[in-house]
Amino acid sequence: MPVNILFIGDIVGAPGRQAVSRELHRLIDRYRIDLVIANGENAAGGFGITEEKARELFSLGIDVLTSGNHVWDKKESYSYIRREERLVRPANYPPETIGRGSTIVRTAGGISIGILNLEGRVFMNSLDCPFRTADREIVRLKEQANIVFVDFHAEATSEKVALGWYLDGKVSAVIGTHTHVQTADERILPGGTAYMTDAGMTGSFDSVIGVKKELAVERFTTQMPVRFEVAKKDIRLNGAVLGIDEMSGSALSVERISLTCS
């Protein structure tokens, strides 16, 4: 039997957490999920994450939370980021940055799985090279796990596709996050790595990537500062289900998930 991993795309605010609460256990049962990973960097009010919201998501059945550039938006979470091994931030931040860029977890069946978080540099922060960081981290993770999952939090499609090809055969999966728009390009690359440019968003789709649409439109049309608020209608859960061979770490299947929750 393959090791089945559910990855949930960027959880945005209370609507995103509600979607997880409503759908997660049904997905676990339907796909016989062994491990649940979710990007939670927008789980608290649409920007950042807090200890309270992370604990809520863990209590719902999520095993590991990945993140990205918004993980720093709530300063009160910094002490939690330092100590919580199930919450990872991109590994290509400077060595002095708090937290960890990867982690290893064990499924209920005793299978070790490495999770690596990376952040892109095109149209984003000037961080260390995600390609070279991946090389370094994968060597370390492979000492303890045959299966390695990568969340690449990046803006540019080209950078995501390039990393997928670069890591083909080196990791089990490269799944993109950050844009909140799910792509339909899921596939298994020739070397056995499952790839998808963006897993999408878990939250309100009556919105502009999770924000009330009228506020986003006002920002674009006036070019004036606007305080964004999380939208609440048309809640959906986006993500992907992956089947991975336990011994080789190669992907056997990848399925795009998009569920309407309200």
C-alpha cells in the first residue's frame, strides 16, 4: 500500500479553518490518509499565524504546518515558532532566523516523512537560493526518511516549475503555495517526483484570494491604503492527495482536490 499524504493549500482566516473542520476527517477516511500537511501562514485573520490558531489546526487532525513570507506577521507567535517542531518556516532564511525550515514526522504506521519548506525569490524577498538550500536539506532529511515532501512558497510559476525539474528524482513531491490560485498541472515527473505549481487556497472564494473583493478592488482602483478583511462566503478547500512508495520515495499518484464547503 502507498503512503497517502494530504496537502491542504493556504488556509485563510476563520473560513479556511472552518473548511478544515468540516472536511478533513471525511478526506482522511476517503483516501486513507497517513499524514496531513497544510500551509497555515494566513490562518490567523488572513495574515500570519498564532499559537492559538496553530493548536486549533493541530487539534483538527493536521500533522504539520508549513508557511511562507507571512509567517512573521504576528509577532506574538515568535516564541511558538521557536519551540514548535510541527510548524516550519522556509529553510532559505538566514541561519540566525528563528524556527526551523524542515522537520521529520512519523506516521501512525511508523513511517518517517521529511517535510521541507522553501520560499521563492522572484518578486519576493531576497533570500538564500532555494535550489542550493534544497540540496543541503534533502541530504540531511534523506538520512532519516525515504519520503521527502517540499512546499515551495513562491510567486513566479517559472521558478516553481524550475524547482520541480531540479528536484525530480530527489524528493517525493514538490507542491507550490502562495498565489492562492489552484493550478491544473498536477503530474508525476519522469524521475518519480509529484509536481503541482500551486495547491490553491482554503477559504472564501467570494473574494480576491481570500480578501473581501470590494476592498481589493478599492485598493487597485484608488492606489490608496486599504485595510483588508477576510471574506466569508463560498468556502472551499483546495489541495492535493499524494500516493508515495514507502521504500523508494517515488510518487505513485497525485490528485488535485477542490471541495465546496458552503
